[in-house]
Amino acid sequence: MFKHLLVAVDGSTLSDTAYRKAIALAQALQARITAIEVVAHYDVMRLQTAMLRETREHYMQEAYRQAEAYLTTIAEEAAAAGVNCDTACVTGDHIFQAIIDEAEARQCDLIVMASHGRRGVEALVIGSETHRVLTHTKIAVLVFR
């Protein structure tokens, strides 16, 4: 069945649930996982023009530090369950595309991610990275809620 799962995480409580379920699934399937967190580019357009370059550098360093710490936790939990786990922290303007690109590059056969459960106008306005992954990839996607 599935041999290599890409687990997309973002540090949220829902993401915690999804990666733990993905580890259990990988364990049952004797599959391996790659946990990925996509760090969005520092968006200067949303900030006051007084923000300096140091702010951008500090943001990216801190975002990567937090992502790497979170990914390390996932890798440790996977190892404790006997599941081989690689990690990837990437930067992208379009989170959904970075997830798909990583899954394709690593030849994953399943993408696992959480849904934040937005509905109605909120989903329409904010959008959903999960929905975008579902509609833009040919790889199977398992969504946890």
C-alpha cells in the first residue's frame, strides 16, 4: 500500500494530532515518513515601512528555529515508534505548492495533513492550504480533523 508518507505540519494542535496518527499509520504499514513545515516568506507589504532588514532576518531565523524544533520532536516520536522519519523545513510563497513539490521530489505516495475545519465565508475568504493541496495534486491525500 503506502510506503512513504509526507506529513505536512504547522505546529497547531490539529497538526499534532495529524502527525501522531500518521506515525501510527506508518508503523502499521511499515512505511516511512517525511515531516515538512513550510515557513511563509516574510511579507513586507503587511508591515509598516519603518520595519528594517534586521526584522526580516530575525523573523526568518526565529521561524526556522521553531520549525526545526517542532520537526525534531516529530522525528523523535517517530523513532520511538520504530518509524523512519526525515524532516524538511522549506520556505515558500505558496504553502500548498511547497507541500506538493516536496511530496513529488521525495516520491511520496500519500500526503497527510490536518484540516482546520473552516467553513462558509471564513473558508472562502481565508482559503485552505489543505483544500489547495487536494485540488492541485495527483498524490493521495489523507486529511485529519
